[in-house]
Amino acid sequence: MEGGPLTGPGLATLATAAAAILGVQADGFLGVVAGAFCGAVVYMLSLQADPVIAKTLYFIVAWLAGVLTAGFAADAIGLVMMGSAAAIPDGVGALLTSAIIVRLLQYLISRPLQKIFSDAQRWRKR
């Protein structure tokens, strides 16, 4: 096979596709675990400037958040997108929750507390 090794964006795309397939195909807890794992891996691979220990902590927190909030996230996605909570598998909710948590943690860590409050005030005034 020609070409170089997969880079961060290529691996992130591959992990997202795998999570979507596993999250839809696997039922129950296996789908939740697979979705949370792939969601955490997606953004962990895209973090390039952070040290390895930070990436590891992001992964653990994101995976746990994905597993713990999978049902709630799937119900919320189903209500927003289709109007019924039963249509979205829990694995998809775990994927999205774990991916969102990584970005939220990055935002909170990278900004001073004063900037976070001013962003929240500005967003609230809209």
C-alpha cells in the first residue's frame, strides 16, 4: 500500500466511522463502551501540543463521561432530531458526549477564569 502512515485527522476519521458502526450495531453496554471509547479517542488523537499525561487524563474523563451519560445523551439527541427518544442507540450518545467533554475540558483549561465568565456573560446577552 502506497502512502504514509495515518495522521491524527485520518485516525480520527477512522475512529469516528468505527464508533458509528459499533454504536449502531452493538446493543446495550457494549455499544456504550465502544461509542465512549471511540469518542474519547477521536479528540485525544487530534491533540498534538498537549503532553501524554494530559491526553491520558482527557481520555479517562471523556470515556467515563461517555459511559455515564450515554442514555441521557441519546434521549436528548433523539428528542432534538426526531421527536422520539427511542430512535437513537446509546452508543451514539456515548460517542458524542465523550467527544464534547474533551473539547469542553480543553476550553476550561486553556482560558483564565475571568475570560470564561466574560464569554458566558456575552453568550447570555445574545
